[in-house]
Amino acid sequence: MTLKTLKDLNYKDWKCYDDYEKWFSENSLKQEAIKWVKSKFGKSIEDAIQIDWIMHFFNITPQELENA
């Protein structure tokens, strides 16, 4: 399976871990991605490439960055 966006990750496959919901909550992963993007924004070209990929993978909109 190829992961193109966060929606492609099936969290239910991780049920073998007691606390999988803590670690694989779509909302918490997305919030952490938003924090990372905001911390790296405008620092370097390499960061810009990673930011583009992270924003696409986690379906982060510019509005979500502004509101976070």
C-alpha cells in the first residue's frame, strides 16, 4: 500500500497496541504536523520542500495554519 495522504493510513490495523488511539489519532497527528510546519516555516529551501509534502500528506490548509 502506498500512503499518499493521512487518510490512506488504516488505524484499525494497529489494534494490537493497547494505546493505539493515543498514538494514531488522526487529529493529534495532524495537530503535531501543524506545530512542526509552523516551527519550520520560512527557514530554508529544504524545509519548504518538507513543508509542502507534510501539508499535502496531512491535508493541512493555510487556514488551519493561521488558526492554530
